[in-house]
Amino acid sequence: MWIYPKVLAHRGGGSLAPENTLAAFRCGLAHGFRAAEFDVMLSKDSVPVLMHDPEFGRTVRGKGKVCDTTAAVLVQMDAGAWFGSEFAGETVPTYEQVIHFCKENGIWMNVEIKPSPGAEGETGRVVGEVTRRLFDAGDVDLPLFSSFSFETLDAARAAAPGIPRGFLADVIPPDWLDRLRVLEAVALHTNHKHLLPERARAVKQAGYGLFCYTVNTPERAKEILGWGVDAFCTDRIDLIGPDFATA
């Protein structure tokens, strides 16, 4: 059963703002989105920050890796200039900063936990602990964790059992149901490009939520919703509004 928002802004603001920055969340808000998907990684000193790529060069200039850089350095790095000069000076935010921003603005969060190789368990544990500290068990707006790493999600479950989880897979594996049960997950998250109607029906018949990434045309969104998909994220927040699935 899916009790969460149905259309999420991908990485905060989709294709209209530099991903995984506070500017992205402000952009999403300006387009009416009060639900967002974003990526969280650990710095060298185990501080969760928002970043998709493990290495610098695309959204942050320079060479190096997130996991080899301290949080103090990361939060000074420009994560906006690559997208446009008007975003120059927009820095890498910490996960804690984003939680506070989202709570203050009523934005629901799908937190994709992205571990660096070898740090799967630690990343899940730290993100779980930070989230548990900043949310009360009875909060109605608890975020949803997702990750491609089974080990990471399992560590997040152990650290913050009250935060719901969705197992993330590019292609749904044959043992998807066993994985969901072990993780005590509430949903399966997958790439819409590889989803088939019969598999969507199977997930729903098993009683789980079904979430897709990243759907960028209204036609495709309507198609998969017709298959029983509960929710999706989109880059095209200019074409697909937050109420698209309920209109």
C-alpha cells in the first residue's frame, strides 16, 4: 500500500535547477512540488551530504572523490555553476540541512542512500541514525529510504527501524519478493524503462507499493499508472505537475 505523494521532483528540482542543492528544492517548491527524491552519500568523516556522483567533475569542478573529502570542504564546493551562472555559489548541502529545509517547507522526502564501495553498511547506519535523531517516531511525514544496495538498506533498517524502506533495482530481480520481506520494505522502486505490466501486477498483488524513476513524458506516466504503478519521480516538473497522478 502506497500512502505517500505520487509525483516527486527528481533530485529536488528536476531539470530546472542544479541537482541535489537547496536551489533545486526551492525550484521544486516554486512549481508546487512538496515531494522530492534526492541522493545522499558520506563524506570522508562520515557526514551525510547530497551528491549523486561519487567523483567530482560533473556537478562539482575538480578531481577527487566524495568519500575522500571532508564535509567541511564539501560544503564549500560550488555545486551550481555547472548548471548556470545564476546558480554560481550554490554549495553542496548536508543531509541535515536538507531535512530541516524540507520539514520547514512541508516537503516529503525519498532519500536514496548511495554508498561508496566498501562503505555500504556504514552509510546505511549513519543515514539511519541521523534520520532517527531528526524525526519523531509518530511523525506523519517520515521519509522513505531507498537504495540499490541491499546491505545499505538492511543497515538503515537496523539503525532506524521506524523509517520505511523501498528496495531499488534497475531491473527487478527474480528474488524481489524475498528481498522485500527480509528488508521489511514497503515498496519496490525500479526503472520504468524495464518494467512490464505483468511484473507491476505481481508487485501490487503481493501488497507492496511500486515506484518508478525517472518518468519524463505525460504519455509514459499515464501508461505506467494504468499498470498500477503508485508513484514516480520526474525531471520534467515543467510538464508533469505534482497533482498529475490524481487529476
